[in-house]
Amino acid sequence: MDKRAGQVELTAQQRDMRGKQVKQLRQAGMIPGVVYGHGFEPIAVQLEVRPLQQVLSHVTGSQLVSLKLRGQKQPEMVLVREVQVEPISRQLLHVDLYRVSMTERLRAEVRLNLVGEAPAVRRNEGILLHGISSVEVECLPADLPDAITVDLAVLNAVDDAIYVRDLPALEGVQILADKDEMIVRVARLEMKAEAEVEVAPAAEAAAAAEVETVREAKTKEKEGEEAEAA
């Protein structure tokens, strides 16, 4: 990984090893991946595990990464679209990189960065209930924000809330999420128990979704290995 002037860089090389050979690739400290995109023929690649881990620990799904593919003169600008990991050991299994055209608008999920403190919460008048944590946007790659800042300082009283419609306007960026989606709200203290009951099922659903994604990824990988073996 190389970070200069805010730019994140990765190096990859084209991958010939497929199917059961992929296991050997991982044992050698390399992670299989694919680079794909609109109007772009998919390329099977492999990346060194340590630089890849460093990048994944710093970038968001909306941050552009400069991918240097060995054998090509110019780097590709990509987004990290999907990362597959082993559910128990958390070992990296596979990474999907989406190649972008700097002249074509794209859609991406951008995280919401909560900053500051709600005055109503600081005075112990209420607790903070969380809604969505990211929004889908559409823009040119150069305008894609790493995150959208949400200032909690405007939450002065119980029942004050921040919705998608309250997000700051960003030049060249169209927010596609429902304007009435709640981001955060101040609830009365006596609603704490109720809030915990509401949040728990949501957390369980999110965890279940993650497990299902990993399960699907492992199934695809296994099917691919079996197909190659045949």
C-alpha cells in the first residue's frame, strides 16, 4: 500500500491459478481477486495479503484506490466492492474490485460520520437512537466522498432528529436514499429499555446477513474449485 496526497495505491498481477490451486495461492501469502466494471472485461488477479489488509483497514467502500496491474502502463481506478472472509478465522479469501470510468457517473454506498455531541444527551435529558449509517449516492468518481459528516450539535431537545433530508448538499453528488430515513434521534431516558429491544433484532438481522453473505461466497468458491477439478 502507498498513500500519497490522500491517494491509496495497490499492486496486483494477473492470476492463472484457479480452482483447487487457489488454496496454494493463499498459503503463499497471496489473495485471489477479480477486477471488473462496466464495459470492461473481468480480469482474475492476485494481491499480496499484507498490503491488501492495510488498504482494507483504512479505506471505505466509497474511496477510490489506484490499482497498478503489472504489465499495464497506466493504473486503474477501482472501488473495493466485496471482501470475502472465513467466518471463524477471519482470513481473507477473495476481493472484488470495481473498475470505474472517471467520466461516468456511478452509484456507491457512503458512510455517515457522526461528529460532536448532542446537547440533550450531554444534559442527560435523553439517549441517542441510531438509524441508518450510510446512504447511497450517485456522482462522478472524482466527486465521490469518503464519508458525509453529520453534526450532532443540532440535537438540543428530546425528539430532535436528523434525517437524510438534513444532510449537507455536496456539489456534484446526488443522494438517492429516502429523504425521510432517520439517521439519529434523541429519545427520552425512559425509552431506553424499549430502544434496546428495537436495536437488538436489527443487530441480529445484520449479523445474520453477514453470515449469509459469507456462506454464499464460500459456496461460489467451492463450486468454482469443483468445476476446475472436473
